[in-house]
Amino acid sequence: MISEAILNSIKKARRIVVFSGAGISAESGVPTFRDDLTGLWQQYDANLLATPEAFTQDPALVWGWYEWRRARILAVEPNAGHEAIAKWQQHAALSIVTQNVDDLHERAGSDKVIHIHGSIFAPRCTKCKKPYVFSSNYFQEPESGRRIEPPLCPVCQNIVRPGVVWFGEPLYEPDLCAAIYEAENSDLLIAVGTSGLVQPASLIPRWAKDKGAVVIQINPTSTPIDEVSDYNIRATAAQALPEIVDALGFDSIVS
Ligand code: BV8
């Protein structure tokens, strides 16, 4: 599935960025962002739920959705795609820019992960911005569609919100700048499991390309990133990434 030309491009790379989207978590059992509404959530549109307006209008509905998603992320494991990237990172200068709010890259052993849309594991107070630490007994087993009142900040008693970037909110500047820096200083960017529909994240492959990087996309279907990509691997993350990392032959390196 991985051509000689693609492998030669990858072997020449000295600074690599992996730009990941919801598709890399799909094979762990975390449905992609647009497929993420099953059960009672099916009556909702993720693009509308993931907004400050939805949270203002019905905090318990939106908090319940994030708690349902968080519980399902905690119940699954990283897949072979996450693990291949973590192994690659041990042998190469490789950073990860992810649109995902899950922690599967980190649980696979990766570090240097830039979460440009935040993290479902980093809630904060809506008022004083203090990070909210989930108490050990807070773990909910929310069934699909259940409204859950958000907790109150222990410092100022205002309600807590998910630590993600909603539609209509600006990205957290330091994360976006770090992501752009990595993209513009890479010589290889691998876009994996993203539909390339959400801005400004979807511009990252273009920014890498404009500075001379080779862009390789891994996605079973075509996306707007096709036209920026030098190569398109029509496969899943858990199929293509282990094959690439195996072909790089790290196992034969005497450590
Ligand atoms: C901002 C956190 C400005 C929350 C997310 C009109 C035109 C263009 C842009 C806009 C517009 N109207 C509004 C905008 C801007 C808007 C936007 O881009 N909207 C889109 C919908 C048109 N963007 C914003 O609002 C951003 N902010 O612009 O602020 C600003 C400046 C100053 C002051 C005020 C405002 C903020 C965007 C961040 C939104 N938050 N996530 C949460 O998770 O709940 S985005 C969310 O959707 C995800 O994080 C993810 O990034 C995105 C979904 O994208 P993907 O990750 O690509 O997932 P998706 O399901 O779409 O695709 C999965 C892909 O994987 C598919 O291609 C599939 O084929 C593939 N796949 C499936 N299985 C596999 C696989 N690939 C490999 N292996 C597999 N096994």
C-alpha cells in the first residue's frame, strides 16, 4: 500500500509533523466528530452542540454530551495508528498537532502533542478560568442523551465548562502559534484522519506545503487536503501508519 516513492520521501525527512483528526481515533471505537452522535444524541448536530451558544442555552445538555464522550474515550484504548506514531517519535524529530480532544496519542506514549482544539480532560471555570479537577468519584456512566448539570468551580462557585475550543471561539493563541511553527519548520507533514473542513486547522497542511514540506495524506476517502497533498494513501490510520513505521526499520536499530 505504501509505494517506494512515498517511503523514500519519508526517509529523507528530518523534521516531521503528524496532523491528526477524529479519523485516527475511529479504530479505537471513538466515532469521528461527525459520526459521534449515536443513540439519543442522534437528534442533535455536533456543530451546533459544540458552541458557546448551546452551552449558554442549556449547560446541562452540552455538559452531558461531553461527559458521555469523555466516558467513552476512557473506555477505549489507543490503536495501532497511535502506537506507530509513538514508536516513530522515539526515533525521529516528530511532533503531533491534533484536532482531537481525546488523550489517545498520549496514552499510546506520545509527547509533544499540541491540542489545537483543546482537551476533553481539561475543563475550566467559565469565570475565573481555573482548571477544574474531576474528583475521583465524579466519573459518570452517562447514558446517551442524559443532561448533567456542570460542576461548580470550587474557587468562585461559577459553572465549569469543557476545556475545548467551540465553533465560533478563537483557538488558544499559544497552541495555534506552536502548531504553525511546527508546520512551517517541517519537511514532512502527514495529515491523518481529518476531513479538512474546520478552519483554521485545515490550513495547516497548506502552511507546511508553502514552506517546502512534502505533504502525505492518510484517509480512506478524499478530502479538500487531497489537492495540497503530494501523496494520498487511501487507507485507514491503523493500516498505513504501522506499515510506514515497519518500513523505516527502527526494530533493526541496535538501541
Ligand atoms: C474560529 C472541539 C475565529 C470541540 C472542534 C464558513 C466557512 C469556513 C469557516 C467557517 C465558516 N463559518 C464558521 C467558520 C469557522 C469555523 C469552521 O471552520 N466551521 C466549519 C464547520 C465550516 N471554525 C471555528 O469556529 C474555529 N474558530 O474560526 O474562530 C474567531 C477569531 C476571533 C474571535 C472569534 C472567533 C474553531 C473551530 C474548532 C471547533 N472545535 N473540536 C469538540 O470536539 O466537541 S472541531 C471538531 O470538528 C473536531 O475537533 C475536529 O477538528 C472537527 C472535525 O474534523 P475532523 O477531525 O476532520 O473529523 P471529521 O469527523 O470531520 O472527519 C474524520 C475524517 O477521518 C474523515 O475524512 C474520514 O474519512 C476519516 N476517517 C474515518 N475513519 C478513519 C479516517 N481516517 C483514517 N483512518 C480511519 N480509520
